[in-house]
Amino acid sequence: MKFLLILTVTLLLAQCWNKLGRCRETCEQNEVFHIMCKNEGMCCISPKHLPARN
């Protein structure tokens, strides 16, 4: 039971960019790096969630 609680908390804390991205060591193939996470990992975001460039 404790393991499930710890796993849930860890997954929630590993989110970034207003919960649209995930903190990872390397981004998956369908994700792009946008900003750094607090744990020095990369915030990997789906390209459709990135802000538009002018």
C-alpha cells in the first residue's frame, strides 16, 4: 500500500509545464524538449502543447 502511495506522489511530482509535460532524462520520439525541470531533467512536451512562435 505504501508503494502505491509513493508511486502516485512520484508521478505527480514529475510533471512540468502546467501538467502538460513530463520530466525525463531523455524525451520520447514524439516529444520535444522545452525547459529544464527542477531535478535538472528535461521537460518533454508534445509539440501541439508548445506556445506558438510569431
